[in-house]
Amino acid sequence: MHEMWCGADTSGEPVWHVLTPDKRSTLCGVEKQEESRRRHATDRHCFPCMKTFQTVVESGPRRRAEAAAD
């Protein structure tokens, strides 16, 4: 299962990312740090994370198992 984490985008604004299964980084490659205090102020989502998440979900259980191993 993937979890959401509120971090920053390239401009420093808060944005929701999708965490990797090990919860150390995001699907777009951002290293997880302390969650933004402004997480309740945004409903923006990281497009690269969401695109990768969609690919993982559409590819089915086999690909999810491979992604979890990464």
C-alpha cells in the first residue's frame, strides 16, 4: 500500500506526494523529510508521483510486488 506525504514542490510550496512502499522517498524521487506544517492548506498533488502511481496500479499485482522490492 502507498501512503501520501505532504512535502514541497520545486518552488517550495506544499504538495502531496506518494511514498514508496518503504516510506523513505516518493515515487518522483524526493527523499522524505519532516512533513510540511502547511499540509492542511493544500489539496495539490505531485503530478509525477500520481502518474507513476497510476502506472503501478494499472499494471496489477505483479508490478506492485516488483515496485515494493525496489
